[in-house]
Amino acid sequence: MATPAATPETTGTETTGAETTGVETIRTWLTERVAYFLDVRPQDIAADDLLVEIGLDSVYALTLCGDVEDEFGILVEATLAWDHPTIDALTAHIHSELAAR
């Protein structure tokens, strides 16, 4: 079950529109999750690295989908990591989904 998006106290952003969860908050969270899956340091992942090229496989990509749903309270397609193949692309997509709510 999805949980609500982070509160302003945890994100440091305002509470309207796309600003509920800031771009940097999303990017940092995604980078940390991918780093955890790949057993690397977050600073070793560039925001424009292709996730498949740095080792994100289908199992972790699907797990990431569930984590995104839980963290941000949005539904995503199982193909999320393939449709948006970099941290920057994922960040932009999640941010736009949050803005649309």
C-alpha cells in the first residue's frame, strides 16, 4: 500500500503543487536507493548514468518501482526504470507525477 508523500518538515519545501517534494530530495532518495541495490556509494552514481549500464537488473528495477510507490505515494508502471533510464529522468518523471496530484 502506498504511503503519503513526505511532509514539508522532512523535505524542507513548501506544501503546494510540485514543491511538496523537491527535485533534489527525489534525486537524492533515488540515488541512495540505486546505490543500495548495486552495493556502491551514492557518490559513485552520476545522475545521467544509464541504470542498466551500471548494473540495475530487472529484479532491482521492479523493487525500485515498489519503493517509489511507498515513498512518494504514487502508482508507477513496472517499466519505470526502463522508460526513464537515468536518475535524472526518473527524478523528472516522479516530480511531474507529484505535481499532477
